[in-house]
Amino acid sequence: MKKRTPSRLQRRRPAPPKDCYFCTEKKEPVYSDVSTLQRFVTDRGKMLSGMRSGICAKHQRRLSTAIKQARFLALLPFLVRD
């Protein structure tokens, strides 16, 4: 008999952090702070979603703008090639 796989909702995903990084540190995402921005970008150069990074919606919007500005100024790569 075929083994049943868990449905999409039953799969366990790692829980995102509960607190927003920028709210707890009391600072705002800035394009020139590359080390902070790299925490929220994957090794392939993609931005992490708010669900995965644990950032509140307000800071997620500002973070995406800051990452795009840093990419435009060549502080962050648009994509990483292997």
C-alpha cells in the first residue's frame, strides 16, 4: 500500500523569529549598512520574505527599498553566479 504524504498544511516549517530585528534594535534599514542588509538576502541574492525573516510589515517595505538602493549602487549584487 502506498504511503501517504502529509498535506501541504501539515508540513512542519521552521518557525520564524517572533520579534522584528529592526524594532528590537531600534534602528531603520539603510542602504549603506551592507552587513545588516546581507542578513536578509539569501546566498543566491534573493530577498527573504517577511514570514521567513520575522520582520514586521513596516520594516519589510523599508528593507526592500534599501536592498534595491544598495543593488543599484553596486553595494549588493543583483544575483550571484556560481
